[in-house]
Amino acid sequence: MEQVRVWHPYVSPFDPCPPMRVKTYSTPPQLFIGFQPPNLPQFSPMEALKHGTLWPALYSPYGPRK
């Protein structure tokens, strides 16, 4: 499942500002996992501290800001 999605907003010909033709938004992975499935893979304790979660399925990295 792609965590970053793309949206193409409507651009009015009468808009006085320069248009933003493409916008992106992030969908966190916990939106798509209802209940915790059994036997999910786990990070090692040190990796879990670095990633902020024990389960790779719930890891959502921050992207660079533009």
C-alpha cells in the first residue's frame, strides 16, 4: 500500500495565484490495519527504538519537506 498519495486539484483560469498542479498527502498505515493480526514480524529492539514502533507494518517514515 502506498503511503504517499497524489491529488490533482482543479486549477481555475481566473486564479490570481500561481497554481499548484499536484499535491500530496500521507496516509498512515494504522488506518488500514483494524485489529493486530497474529505473528506480525517485529524489528529488533534497537531498530524498534530507531523507527519508533516494534512492527514494520506500522512504520511510516517522514519524507523530506520541500
